[in-house]
Amino acid sequence: MSKKHKILSVCGVLLIILIILYWQIGSERGWINSILLSSPSDIAASFRSLWGSGSLQKHILVSFKRVMIGYVSGAGLGIMFGFILSTMPSLEKLFSFSLAIIRPIPALALFPLFILWFGIGEGSKIMVIAFMSFWPTFLNTEEGVRQADKNLLELADALQKGRVTKMATVLLPSTLPYIFAGLRLAISRAWGGVVVAEMLAASSGIGFLIEYSRDMSQTATMFTGVITIAIIGFTADLLLRILQDRICYWHTEVK
Amino acid sequence: MAGMNEVNISHIRQDFLMPTGGLEVLRDINIDLRGGEFVSIVGESGCGKSTLLRIIAGLDKPTDGEVLIGGEKVNGVSSKVGILFQESRLLPWYSTEKNISYGLPRGMDRNEGRERVRSLIDTVGLNGFEKALPSQLSGGMQKRVAIARTLAGHPKVLLLDEPFAALDAFTKMNMQDEILRIWEREKITTLLVTHDIDEAIYLGERVVMMSPKPGVIKKVIPIDLPEDHSRTSDEFDAYRREIFKEFFGSDKRMSQWFSDD
């Protein structure tokens, strides 16, 4: 990173601190309506009390579990289907039309149906998250396979590598960066999905916490929920990025 | 009995199916290579020389005719043939070492394989770069890895498909000496395809000239250079002149021929 870029990133952090500072002072002086926008200190207090009572951790854990189950199964299926369909042209032809019809359906439009089919409990929420996580990973995996270097595949043929070896040594590694791009898209979608699903029908989870505090007009708690989502989403993406740099080591060398 | 590493190319014809109908790419190509011989094929792009190489490698099937290697008919890729492509085609996620071992024959003993990779790294002079990724190597070094990988398979026949076309002039001459050195030591039957006339003369014991539409052999010129293979010798110049004349009719105003290439 150049010196100029470093200074700019430091300024970026300072900017947020300045905004929070102004926000705090504005709330204390009465420039900002605290019903609409709680002061940072009120939010911090709400955060402390929710954390202290253990209820915030409980809501996080519930949402986290839903996301993990839905995300892992949805993204896992996405990668699998992406690989299978892009390496077997006849299957792709067979399924491409059905997939093209299902894909544009917003997952939340299916939520009421999922409730009907899988119950109002965990099943329907996990299904929505799985549905949301499936598409970005599926499409990215497919694209990754399609973008694999034909020259390298031919090389593997010239060296008489079998089908499985060719997959493991050429196709999979060249698809990995695409798979990670899909996984990162999917995780943010999955978090968005769980919150909305919990707002619509749940009695626990971060989404429920936000919706419930709206009913109770507890603006500071609503902010606590929103900020929690931001922190978790940011952390998840960061972890995936670190994992990507580790696994796709050759990709980072190029930069 | 035919030698183990003799190559017989007989009556090869290749048609490509185009939307406008069949296109004859190669017509009645006949070349016989003695075991251990180095033959260069030179011609402009589109004369079918790369197609011919792909047929010998077993990557493409000819419309007609056959290729025998060691008396056996080529039918698909085989471990007898090693091919060096124009691009180095290294796996970006593999180190030098692993890229070279990628070319080892299947089922080779692990220790034996490791030993072979080590000696190949010696041969191509990449000591100290065993763990480097392709992205950390220069173009010339990447080419050395590709050469070592091709040699790892112990090919009886080596096919070079314009292997140095993408390299700068200095690296290119360097690599040509490298190939010559390896060929002299291992005595692998080698077929080089190139559009570089100097390269064809410098490396080949015979130069096969091809012309396009359809691809046919125009002339075969035996090369007999002095021991040092000097690129500036009178003999070298004489061959250069002969080939230029054969291709272009005269050795003047080359630009008019190359203008649309």
C-alpha cells in the first residue's frame, strides 16, 4: 500500500469517529430527536444491558445456528450442482430451463409456502437461507468451471491424466476463486435473509429482537440489533477473505 | 524392424468442417524421422504445421493417413510422445517441483520420481527455485519448467509447437541452445514447428518447408552446419538465403510479404 493510501484509510476511520462524536453531542444538546435516533451512549448502554443479561448472546446464537445450517447446506449444494451441471452438458441442457424459472423467485416470496411445508419453526427459516445461499455459489461455481483454462485442460489430456485427477488438479483449483466469490456473496445474503425471516415469524433471533423493540419503541435496542448484524456480517466476510487468501495462495501472489 | 523412436508420417490429410464446407488443411504429408533425428518444420501461420503436430501427438485425428511411432500406429495421446506448447501451461497453484512432477509417468515409484525431478531441475538450471510458483518466475524460467515437465515423462519423441515464439530475442536464443544441449545428450527424436526461419536452421538437421492452402510440403532441405552452430557463419547465411528464395521468390522487399501477417 502506498503512503497516500495509508493516510486515506486512517482518514476513513477518523471520519466515522467524528460522525459518532457529532452524533453524541447532537443528542445531548437536543439537536437530534432521540425517538428516531438514539445517542451512541444510549445504544452502548442498551448493548451493555442486553449483553449483561445474556439475552443478546442468546439471540445471536439462535440466528447464527439458523444461518450456519442453511448456509452450509445451500452453498454446499450450490457448489455441487455447479460442478455437476457445468461438467455434464447433457444434464445442464435438461435442467437449465427449470433453474432459469426458479432463480428469479425472491426467497422471501417463498417464505409463507416454506412455513406451510416445513412449519413455522426452524425448518422454514433454514430453507429460506439455504435457498438464498444456493444461487450465488451455484452460478459462480458454474462460471468458474466455464472459465477454466482450456490450455491447462488439454495439457492434462496430453499427460494422460484420468478424469478424477484432471478435476482435482486443474478444474477444482481454477474454480476456487470463483467459489469463494460466491461464498462471500452468499453469506451476506444469508444474514439478510435470516433477519427478515425472524422479523416475519419468530420468537427469538436478532431479527426478532429488532422487530420486538420496534413494538416496544425501544430505539436504542433496535440500533443494538442492527449494529450486531453489521459486526457479524463484517466478521464473516473477513474470515472468508482470510480463508480465501490461504487456500487460493497462488491468486494472491499474482497481485 | 523399426527403431523404437522412429517416426513415420504417411499420407496425412486433414479436413476441417467449416460452415462454408470442408477446408483442406493438410494434403498428403509424408515425413520420416530417423530415431534421434531433429527435424524443423517451417511455414507461415495457417499452413497446418501445428495441426500436423497435434495429429502426431494424438490430440487430433487425421481425416486420412497414419502416423507410426516406433512402428506403432498413433491412436490418441501416449506416453511415448512429449509435447511442448507455445504457452508454458504451468499450473499456477503448483511450485516448480510439483509442476515438473506433474509430467512424471503414472505409477512411478515416489522416491524414484523425486530423484528424477531433482535431476531435471539440475538439467534446466532451476536450482533454488524448487518452491517458487510460476507467477514468481520469468518467462524464460517458466519455459524451463515446462521443458523439464515434458522430459519428466521420458518421451521417445519430443514435439515442439513454436515453443519460443512468445519469448524475447535473447531468452529465445538461450532456450534454443538449451534445447540443443538436451537433445544432444538425450538423443530424443525431435520435431519442431516454427515460423522462425533462423530457429529452424539453427536447430534442425533437416528443414521441412510447408506452404498453406492446402498445407503441403514445399521442399526439404538437409542442414549441415559447422560444429559451433554459429548463427553468423556463411553456411548459415547460405541456408537462410536458400529458404527465403524458396518461400518468397527473391530475398528483397520481404515487407510486402509480411505486411498482412
